[in-house]
Amino acid sequence: MDRAAAHDIARVLNEALPYIQRLSGKTIVVKFGGNAMIDENLKLSFARNITLMNELGINTVVVHGGGPQIGQLLNQLGKESRFIQGMRVTDSETMDVVEMVLGAQVNKSIVTLLSQVGGRAVGLTGKDGGLIKARPLVLEKVEPNSGDSSLGQVGEVESVNVEILETLDHGNFIPVIAPVGLGDDGRSYNINADLVASAIASVLEAEKLLLLTDTAGILDQQGELLTGLKPDEIQSLVADGTIYGGMLPKVQCALDALKKGVRSATVLDGRIENAVLLELFTDSGVGTQIIAG
């Protein structure tokens, strides 16, 4: 290594130091999804990022999605996927596939990858130990003449058993959570991973909520990345149409978490290698940060 390269490494470490000191002992909840879950290099960098955070004393919780993997298996089984307002209609057969993919295939692959790079990961679904109590999700607005508008076993978070997460934290384990909850009716419910990540960040009073996506973040109408936004600025961007489509529910999850005590939420570009470390430990970051107040 030449002297210039060594100086670059030293500069990066010095830049990271105050962030490491500030975040040590704090809780960060990361929603893992999008292309970061598919690309092998991105998966490996994510696992290393999460393991490093844990080694630095940051209490890290991972919540993952798995929509594409669910759709792929349903297609192989000859079962058509149907969506209403972007949510997968989940009958009992589809729910069996959801649990198989999220609770076994995807969850265990993430745990395995974290273990391979030295992380102490524990895989859970929201049903384990009553971690996530769910209730059926009821659509507030139904389009006229849309036919059957029932989502089936699609749910939302009613409560989170924080004791389980605190026990794992005390043991220095990394919880990896599949977004499936259990209802009072004894049925399993498929829950949007962003909703689960937001709810868990709220009950843990996390320092940060990171939502990995396949976009650069929130862009203005000229296509420039926005960051350091406050909730009232977000509302203005929604009102003028700058924030629309699939970004709306992610932003709402972020705002809900901020209302309940989370310090900041970031819509993070998961297509960038080492995105989590770049966001947490550098001055520039790689996404749109929304800050409380």
C-alpha cells in the first residue's frame, strides 16, 4: 500500500469516528429489500455492513421483504398473483407460500450470510414468541366497480413484543425478522416489511430507521436528491406531487416512526455497495434523510 492510499484510509476512519461514537449503544432498524436482496455483491456488502455495526456496539435489527421471491414461487406453482392498491391479495394457499418463502427461504439465507461474515444473527418471524400481533388490514378507499376488494390474510401491526428483541440485544445477537404476524383469530398475516420496520423502530425508540430501496431517494422536480427534510417539508412535497406512487407508503412509514420517537429515517439507495456504512459513517450519505421536528 502506498502512502497516498494509507492517508485515504486514515481520512475515512477519522471521518467515521464521531458517527461511531454517537451511534454506539443506540438502536438502528434496517429494512432490507429491493435489488440489495438479489445482487450477490450487494447482499455480501450488506451482511458485512450489519456485522460491523454490531461489532461497533450498535444495536441492529433487520427486517426483510421478499415480494419477488414470493411471486416467483407462486408463478412456478401456477397460481396467479393479484394486487389491490399495491398489496398482494393473500388467500390461505398464498399465505402458505408467503410463510415458506419469508420464514424459511429468505430469512434463513440472510441469517446464513450474516453468520458467514462473523455476525451473530437469529432468524425470526413475527409469529415466534408472539413477536408481532397482527390484525387484518382494511382498505380505507376502494375503487368503484373494483369487484372483490378483500385482501385476505394481509395484516398490519397491532403490537410488538419488545421483550424478545431486548433479550436478543442483551445477548449481542442481530434479530432478522420476516414480516409475518399472528392474529387473535389464530391466522397468520402477511404484513408489508416497511410497516413492520417502522413499528419495531417505534417501540424500540430507535435512533434511526433505514429503508433500503431501488431508488436514489426522494428527488425534487429537477431530479436532484433531497435530504435533511422535516415532516412539514415532506407534506409539502406530497401536496405538490413531487412525492408520489410507490414512494408515498415508504415516506408515510418514516413519518409514523418519527411521530413515535425515532430520531431520523432514511430512504436509502440499496443499489450502492456498502450503502448502510456510507449513510451512517460519512458526511455525505447516500439517501434522503428525514429528521424529527
